[in-house]
Amino acid sequence: MTRPILPCLCLLLVAALLHAAPAAAQARIQLQPTGLTPDELAVIVNDDDPLSQQVADYYRKARRIPEANMIHLRFPPGRHTLTRDEFRQLKTRIDQATPARVQAYAVAWTDPYRVDCMSLTSALAFGFDESHCAADCGPTALSPYFNSTSLQPARDFNMRPAMMLAGIRFEDVKALIDRGVAADQSFPQGRAYLAVTSDKARSVRATLYEQTAKDLEGVFPIDIVETDAIADRRDVLFYFTGLVRVPQLDTLTFLPGALADHLTSAGGQLTDSSQMSSLRWLEAGATASYGTVVEPCNHPQKFPVPGVAMYHYALGASAIEAYWKSVAWPGAGVFVGEPLARPFAPGVREVGPGQFELRLFSPRERFLDIEHSRSAAGPFKPISRHPALRRGANAVRFSVARNEGYLRIRW
């Protein structure tokens, strides 16, 4: 597998209003967007499944999802797999009910997780398409979303990534959702654990680890460990490994927003796997995970690339965006977790009269520019440039001296 090239830092410069200053300041502070917002996410619920209804209702309230973004279906629950014809009928209804502004889906059930030879989340993203199915352990179609800078996949690629709010009990899914909400703008000071296990066939991602540590030096503390299990750690933010079953998860503390998965054949068979289900990660405290629903062989392209997931997360992307962008061939893979968790989303707060602080996480050194305009539509003119942002967490204070208009902050 060719090592992916991390994308450049040239993000879209369309401003998004994230914080309105008090009326006395008469200034609005605009930040460039870095990830999905609740009005860009639709929730798919099966009204014939009481647990699905309960999960969807709790999630709608927790994330303040617009009622228009709730997509209601009816089909018999309790099955692991949908046929392609069943799915196509449901997909037609989903497409008709999806508002144009929606860029991604949250699925409020655990079964079914598969559509014939594809995962449910990939079938929702691409439609059922056999090019995303493996034949005799061969390659599958490349996701155009892989490692992209896109903030609007529906517009840019005609696809909507999906993630399942999965869990056996409502209490488990509720805890998952609460972790995702708690993660937002928390800037967790956790570590990444990249494990090289005794299972060489399932440790094929290990060839990427040294370059990942180099690319993200100063962004996240990264431990490359040669072990079948880490134990008694209280700071787990990322955990990528490869085993049939991962022991000692009950000894770990995952920080809100944590991503974790194991490269194996059947982790995405959520409720009937002969191996360890990806649900075990969520039950242990992770906020999102990934696994395959049909035999992938050990192609690393069919699993998350750790450095890509971590990089996009550091840019302020949501869990669904960072995880989806890290998988080149996602046709067999199911994404599970709380989609909107954004632990590294930037934010502005007032710290005094006319004084503000921008909290920003960055995977690269870069400059921060502040521009002013009398209109939200511009034109904006530069008024100051702050020194280079460092890798990792930054707190930049600035004053709003103008008595009217808008400020736009770019980096």
C-alpha cells in the first residue's frame, strides 16, 4: 500500500458564524468551518424497532438535530443483513426524505449492519454497488472521500457517509452519545497507542506507524508498542491494533472522543461475530470504531489509516469525517459511534470587555489572520496577522476594536 499523502492545510475559506459578540461590541466573529454541524446530519430511524426509536429520540435532543432531518422507515427488525432489493427500496425512501443541506447520516440501530456484500454504512454512502464488494480477496472501489479536504461530501462527491449509533442496550448507546457530546471542544490531552501485535497478518498497518509518529510529532503523544494489549492506561485517545480479540480493554480509560479499532476479518459483524465485535470498543469507552462485515483479507486499504484519521481529527473534523476519510476501500467496513464528536473543533470565548480568546488545535505550524468587513458577505480586509501557530493546542487572544461589522479569522 502506498503511504497516503497528508492533505495540505488549504481549507475552504467560507466563513461560518460560530460566535456572536455582545451587542456592545457590535462585532461578529467568523471562523472557517472545520467539521459537520447538527443541521448537516440526518438521523435514520426504524419505527418498527422500539430501541431504534428510543436511540433516535435521545440523539435528536442531545445534538439538537432539526426535526426535518429525522428520517423514519419501517421494516422488520432483528436481522443482520438486508438483501440488495430490500435496501434499494429503503434507499429510495431515504433519498426522498433527505434535506438538501444534509451531508451525512446517523443510523439509529445496530441490526441490520450489512447489505448483501457491503456494509450498511457504505451502502448508504454510495448506494448498493458491487464495485465496493470484494471478489476472492481482491481490491474494491476507491472512496473519493479518502483523505480529502472536503467539508461537504454530498455536494463534492455525491455521497453521504454514515455511522451507526450502535449498541445492545439503550444504556450503552446513551453513554456513547453522552461521551460524544462531552468531547466537543474539550482538547483532550490523551495519547495514541499504535500496537504491533504477535499476529503479523493483522499487524500490516505497523509499516505506517513510524511515518505517522514523524508526521504528527508535537501534535499527539504517540506510543508505538510491541504488545498484544496495553493495560491500565488512563489517557487513551487513539488505539489502533490488530488481533482477533483485544484483551484488557476493561483496564483502560478512553477519553471522550477516542477512536479505536482492531484489524481483523469480522469485527464489523456487530451482533454475531465469531471474533471480537467492534461494539466491544464502544462498551469499553471509545466514541467511535470500525470493522468489516465480510472477509477483507488483510488489505490495509480496507481499514483506517491511523495517521490520516488522527490528522483530520486534529483539524477539527467530526468523528464520522475523520474516520471515513481514513479508509481508502470502505465497501466492507461499518463505522460505529457518535458521528458529531469534535474534540478539536475551534472556539471563541470572551475573556473581558472587547477581549476574546480563540482556542485552536493544529496539526501543522501556520499563521492566523484576522480580517474586518462591514458586511458578512465582505469584502474583508486584513487588520492583523498573529505569529505562527504551533502544533497542537493554541490559545490566541485578540481585541475587537471596531465598533461595527464582522471579523473573519483564517488560518
